[in-house]
Amino acid sequence: MFELRRVLAATDGTEHGLSAVVTGAACARRLGVPLDIVTVVETLAFPFGVESADYHDAYGEELRRKVATQAGAADASDAPVHVRSGLAAPLITDLADELELCLIVVGAHPRPAVARFLVGSTAERVMRLAHCPVLVATEARLEPFQRILTAIDLSRQSFRVLEMAAALSQSDGAELRTLYVQDRLTPTLLEAALFDERESRHHARSQFARTLAQVALPSELMVSRTIKEGHAGHEILHEAQDWDADLVVMGSHGFGFFNRLLLGSTSVYVLRHGHRATLVVPREKGD
């Protein structure tokens, strides 16, 4: 089973940060692990005519007050607060590495599609850089998750995704649904394939069953499974809406640092269009 030793909630003092702190604190309590809170005083730009040191100190103090208020609202006033200065995403992920075996919780921060494509949100950048699971919270959620949709791609990473989803399902008493989306082959590819479309579906079902059988899911979990065909991101969101899932769990699909940093993926598509809590599980180091 996926091992977690603590939850790290990242906040910038805004409403989106409050979502991360409240959701992270509630998850930590249900998982029975400590909560840490991190906030970053970003130092890229300062108001014109203001000394950077003065601005940094004043803004940092204001941010500390906001974080203390958010921790109180989450009933987590005793949680350690880590204050860093610099670029938010790498500092958050570096701290998670230091603390080890963390679940990072960040708040969703909707932006226009073009802006997201060009620069990304802090949540997206954390997701791309992190070596541990990242939960993107869309609201300040105190109650347990009830329906967890887990999308897998039958790769080695699927085992980590399923284990993480099972750990949360067990702690929350949630239903767990597993989903595999098979790409539709074009007629040209079908002609070139070693098996026809019907055989392809049968092979996918067999691989799906074998993947689930290799993960030691707790016997008390309510687990269902389904296979869809089409564009992965679209089908995941469609299934989440139809089933009314309150959490989507899936893997990241980047290969190496620069691909994770620069390229889009199914997980980014779900984050940008789903408007629901999403947990992204990265590949293990070396994969």
C-alpha cells in the first residue's frame, strides 16, 4: 500500500490557498499523519520605487498573518508553518522532498486558457515538478471523499496510482471506480495492426483485469471498473461527471524533467477542464 508520512498544504494566503489548507488538514486527520503548511514570499517583482527588502519584510509579515488565520480555520493551528522566499513551485516541491513521503495539497487557481497554456498556474507547475502525489483542491473540503474515480493507462505507473487511490478510499470510506480509456484506432492503423478491433478490445479488458489483480486492494473496498474508448481526458471527465465523482486520481505522463516542465498531458487536460478535485501521482524516480 502507498505509504504517506505527512501532508504538506501550500498556500499563498488567498481563497485558493485556504482550500489547500482546509482540505489538506482534513486529509491528514483521516490518514492519521501530521500536517505541515508552506507559504512562499515570491521575489520576482517589487512595486516601483519600493525597496525590495522593505517590501519583502512587510509582505512576508502580512502573509504569515493570513496563513495563521487559515490554519485556525482548518483547526490546524499547531501545524508547523514553513516560510520560503523565491519561486513558489520549486520551493514547495523541494520542501516535500526534504520531508519525505508527502502528499502535497495545492489550491486550484483558474485562469484563462491562453494564460494557462503560456505560463501555467502554480498548481500545474508543482504537479510537473513534484516527486510525490499532488492533490489539487477546488474547494475547502472538510468532509471525506465519497466517490473516487481512478484513471489508469495499464503502464507500470498504474500500480502506484491504484495504491494511492486505495489508501485514500480506505481512509475516507469511499467507493472506488477504476477506469481505463482505450484510444480508438483509425481504419489505417487497424489494417496495420496485428489484431482487429474486437481483439484489441479483448486484449485491453484482459490487461485491465491483470493490472487490478496485481494490486493488493483491501478486500473491504467497494471497487468497480469500466472501460471507455476515445480521447482519454474527455472520457475521464465524462465518467467523473456521470458518476458524480468528487475526486479524480490519475498518473502524470511526463518522461523526464524537461518533458514534465514543458509538455501537456492528460492530467493537465483534466485539471484545466474538470473543475473538481484531482490527485496526480508521479512516476517513480528512474522510470
